[in-house]
Amino acid sequence: MHNSRGGINLLTTSMQKVITLKDNQVAGNLFGKYDENLKLMENMTDIKITGRGLELHLAGEPAGVERMIEVINHLAGLAEVGVQLTPGDVDYALEAVTKKTAGEITQALSEVVFVTHRGKQIKAKTLGQKKYLESLKKFDIVFGIGPAGTGKTYLAVVNAVAALKNKEVSRIILARPAVEAGEKLGFLPGDLQEKVNPYLRPLYDGLYDVLGAETAQKYMERNIIEVAPLAYMRGRTLDDSFIILDEAQNTSPEQMKMFLTRIGFGSRAVITGDITQVDLPKGSSSGLIHVQKVLNDVSGIDFCYLTDQDVVRHPLVKLIVQAYERQEG
């Protein structure tokens, strides 16, 4: 291809490559529904990508084509070990190849953490998630801090269910502070339980996905699993339990201390939250921000920090998080 600029002809080299995939299952997984993964790879680079059966035809600037070959080989490797690829995985793979961490990710992401009632394999999707899962295994109290979409709560629920099934704990308790983002509980219809249920819905959703709605309901009816506002924890001592405190940025320092001192023998606790999304009244201190200073050097407790690089929702979620960080920074 020749481009003319200022009377001078500039030669732009182009490369074409063909990649042959292992089988139709890998190809279908890699291409995505309606080729959405291929379209995303094209949109995020200057490489033309065409899928034909088991073949991928790449065309573009040589360095970009070589990089895309690495990305596709990495994603194909994940597909071969059973990872169901999403646009988020494609986005992460593009960054991983740039940072030369793709090989490490392929190895880390092949380990199955849990299999849901529908046979879905739960695995870490980023290196940050892998470290978080390792902390959940190693420490009795883990703080998972990071932005929306990083899997903080979902992976904590998965670990809680796994611990229950392995008889490491006898019950699961999921708690959230009933602090509302822009709404007042008093204006909502119904009794207290009905009023707080909307704020607990994300916890129910995680349970239903991992256990199935029917099994989760049975466990809740037998009090093996309890989903409750943080206020219900006051005055209790919780032994042999896996306790998750979600949206912990909306606790006061006093509430955080109350929660942490409820933990009894044989119990494990995970505290999750996003310190950039505090919904407390103006001038109020966040217990999640405060506790980092208080417990930073305490043995047996780990603070695990996830970032926008660990966002595993739609790729736009990561871009939104980054845009807000730039605005607020």
C-alpha cells in the first residue's frame, strides 16, 4: 500500500497470517456469539480478523498481527482447558500480551475453584482474582477491596459454599449495611425485612447462581445460610461460620469493629467493598477506609486489592471505572 504525503510516497507494509484452531468447540468459544469476540478484537486493534470454519485470517501491520497471534493463541489455550470466553476475557488478553503475562495467566486460570449446580466451572479470570482466591484459602480474615465488576463478592460466596460443602464450616452468613444510595428506607413499602431485601439482592443472586435457587432456599429455611443486614450481627458470637460482609465501605468504624468482634472459633470472614463508592452521609467516616490503618500489621489478616485491570464484566465497565478515576484524580 502506498500513501502519498507531501509529494513523497511512503510504503506501508502489511502482513497476512492464517491460524488453524483445534476443533469446532474451541473455534465457537473463541469467536463468541455472532462473532462478538472477533469484532471486539478488531475494534480494539487495527487488525482485520475473519473467521472461516477452523481458520482465522489476520491482516494488518506486522507488529500488530504478531501481537494478535499471541492473543489468539492465549485465548485458544484458555478455551481448550474449558474457560468459557467472554468479551471481558478478550479485553484482558489484549492487555496481558502487552504486559507479557499471558503465559502466567493461562496457567493460573486453568484451576477450577468450584463447579456450580449447572456444571459451570468457576475459575479465576485475572491474576488479581487468582491472588484473591489464594488469600481466601490461606487467611481467616480477608479484606477484598476494589471497584465494581472485579468479582469480590461472587468469589467470596463461591468460597463460602465450597467451605460449607467440605464441612469446614457449619453455616454461611452474608451481611450488608442497609445504607441506601440516594433513597430512604423509611419511604419504601413493607416491613423491615421487605425494606432491606433490595439491598441484599446481590448476595441472593450469587447464592442462586452457585447453589441453585431451590437448594439455596432450603439452606436458608434451615438457617444454614443466613442473609441479613449488618445490624442483625450485633450481640452475637458466630462460631464455625463463613461470614461475608459486602459493601463494607458503607460501614462506620464502630460498625466495622462490631462486625469483626463477632467472629468466633472456627470461623472465617471476608469483608468486601469499594472505597471509591462510599454512600455514607457527608462527613461520616468509612469503616473500610479506617480499618486498613488499624489492622494493617495484624498477623492472620490479609488485605487484597483488586483494580480496574481485574474487572470481568463488560469491557465498558473497566473504561467507566477508569474515566471516573481520572475525573476524581
